Amino acid sequence: ISFLNAILHESLSIPIVSLKIEDPHLHKEYEEDKLSILDILATLQDETKVNIEIQLRNTQEIVKRSLYYWSKLYTSQLEQGMPYRSLRKTIAINLLDFKLFPHYDDMHTVGEFWSRQQKEVLLEDLEIHFIEIPKLVRQWREEKINPWENEFARWLLLLPAHEDEHLTHTLED
């Protein structure tokens, strides 16, 4: 819960106090549909759906894949005859062990349903996070991020810590 609160503190109106881990299989509606299995699927106390995916290698299709999984999870909430207002916010979090957006310095990129003209979010139901771990490690090495002042960074640095002895010692201190 603390990990999700650190990532989503700007996205949620209230901190997460409870969540339910769900069946990660997005069941096929039709026989010919693609079977989708999420790494972690959770439902928060306000019924927000959260999918967490960990990607170790760049398949060059992660953005489309994430949107596909997000859309399957979003539409799976609605059963026949239910009103569209029953749909709940759905968040996809992609923890990446590669640089997806090499031209961005930020290690955390958030995609939303945005109006170019009005420069505002049109609907808060769509949120997709891309967190590039190599950028975080670089920023930590350059002392641009202090894991003891940034809970988000501290949690994320645990992921690559097993590969970096200096990082492991830093987090143990």
C-alpha cells in the first residue's frame, strides 16, 4: 500500500488505506480474443482499478500494450445493461527496466485523457504511468534524487538494488 501511495499521491484524492488483489486474468469475451494476464491487479477502497506491470526488456510496443491492457480492464467493469457511470477510474503502472522515452529526462511519465485546446484533463478515468528505472538510478548516482527525502524514489530503488552493491548499502543504512 505504501508503494502505491508513493507512486499515486498526485493521482488520488485520498491515500490508499486498503486494497484487494484480484485475479490477474482478463477473461476473453470471445474465443478468438487474446488472453491477457496482468502482473498485479488491485482494487482500491474507492473501486479504482490498478494494474501494475513490470517489463524487463523493451519490446518497442509497451505503450500500445499498456493502453490495450488498460482498455480491457476498463471495459471489463461494465456488464450488459449497466450505465456508463458505473465505470471506475483505471490506472496502469508500468515499471520499466529500460529507457522508453530517451528524449525525456523525467523518469516518471503519466498519460491522461487530455484536451489540447482546453489544456485540461477531460476525464480522470484514464491514467497510464511509465516509470523508467534506469533514469532513476542515473539521477540517484548524479545525486539529483535523495531516496531519504523522496519515498517514491526509495521504493523504486529497491527494484535494481540487487544488481548494485553501492545502492544496496545506501538503502540498508
